[in-house]
Amino acid sequence: MIVVMQSEIGEEQIENVVQRVKELGLTPQVIHGTHQTVVAAIGEERPGLVEALEPMPGVEKVLPIMDPYKRASRELRVEPTVVQTRGLTIGGKPIAMIAGPCSVESREQIISIAKTLKALGAHALRGGAFKPRTSPYSFQGHKLEGLKMLAEARDATGLAIVTEVMAPEHVPMVAEYADVLQIGARNMQNYQLLQAVGESGKPALLKRGMSATMDEFLLAAEYILDRGNPNVILCERGIRTFEDHTRFTLPLTTVPYLKQKTHLPVIVDPSHGTGKASLVPAMCKASVAAGADGLILEVHEDPRKAMSDGSQTITPAVFQQIIVDCGKIASVIDR
């Protein structure tokens, strides 16, 4: 529930409410808004809580949070969350552009593409050091050495690093090198991993599971938020349907829907969402028009030679045109 404080109150009254929330077996979270302060009381709601909190000095009213996801809900926080790390801003007015190869293939490759993308206007470098692959015989990534290569690319360009973490025990190692920890679609409901990423304190990029509902997606984000990490980025990357003309079906209604339901920033992955490089530019433009806070794209200097996902990977030249086209759309919608 949300304890809405009166506009003219002191810190002592807020602290009294915080202590009372703790006594009631709930977890308090103080949120200072532009015009008002609220104290979120997170936990299982039960009879008598409103009556225990509403009469307290400085309290204007007590409201229930109707959504099952409490910390992610826009009922709790109206103002949008802005995630910032090493020059990357997601959730603000500008559209964030995250780009790079599916896999880190070599030191020369990742540094070269990073420099190219930086020059073209990318804000962050994506690249897989650990690769979850459907087949056990496919390239699984360079792991620790891949992380070190990504760090070298960051040193050479200043770009923030976004890379996937696949297991709870890998979180400390990946967090040492990465700026944003990506949780892939297959791991969206790996609750131990979500909690470990939450405890790391590093910004998290959470991809929607390929069969997940919106409530399941937001409740997965709740696991990260519940461990004290407010920097969660939601990513729509396509879902499985009966269609087979694309690798997945990319439902862009997700973007405005999530904007209504949560304060967390929302980005789109048109590379996985379509599985076809020729469709990526159009879906990038559609994503920006739908209100996405950013895009995450697979870019390789020669997609035909990419060690993974070459069919959905675009060239730097295509990425450059996407930057131009999306910039035009962004200006129309005042982004």
C-alpha cells in the first residue's frame, strides 16, 4: 500500500511512519516526488493496516496498490525511472541506442566494431561473452576472456557494456566487467538469478520470456527491485506464436501498455523480435513511434561471417540509417 504524506511535513513524521510500517511487518520505501512524499509499505496486505497508518500525524491518506507487482507499479511511482550508467541514459527524453555483435568473437573484432558504433552514435556496446544456445554444439562464447575483451572495448571507446549473465554464481564475475547485466528471455523466471542481479546493484536489462504474460514479466522485474536495485530496464524481444514468417512475433503494443502500468523504462529488441535483418529497420522506427525508450540491436561488420545470429544482424551502414530515421521520428514525438 501507499502512505501519502501531507505536503508540509518534516522528516520526523516521515520516519515515524517508516518505523510503524516496519512494526507492522512490511518493508518501507520512501519516495520523494516533485510535489509530495509517499511511503510505500511493501508486503502482504491484510485487514487493519489502513486503520493503523491513516491516523498518524502527517499522513494524508493510505491507498492500496492493486497490481500484484508493487515496486514496479506506476501506482507506487508516477514519475518515470531513468537508468544511468557510464554515459548511457535509458528512460529520459533521448532514445538510447545499444548495439553490437551477438557474440564477442575476438579482441580485434569487438574493439573494431565498438569504435565504429561509437562514431555512428551508439550509446552502449552489447556483446555476448556467455551465450545460451539451443544446441550444445553451437558456439557458447569466450566467457571470462570475452568479458575482458568487452572491457578493453569500453576502455577504447567509453561505451557502456551490456552483456548477459546466465547463472547466479556468475553475477560477481560479470558485474566486475559489465555496466548493465542482461537477463535473457530463457532466464526471465530464474528467480535465484533475478535476486542475485538485484543484490549486485548493477543496472539490469530484463528481457521478456518468449511465452511470458505482462504480469509475469513485471513480477520478474519485482524480484530485482525487491532486492534493493531500482535500476531495471524492461526489454520486449518478441514472443512465440503460431506464425513462422519471422523468428518470433514482435508485439509493439507491449510498449505503450507497459508505459501505462510501470515507471520502469522500456526498450525493444527488433533483432530477436524478427530474426530477419531486412525487417529490423522498419521495426526500429515502429518501436520509437510506439514510445520505446531505446533499442538494442545486433550489428556486425560482416553478418555473413558472424559466429551466431548472422541472419538477424545488420551492418554498420544499416545502423547508421536507423539512427537517422529514428531521429526523425523521435523529433516528431518530442523525444
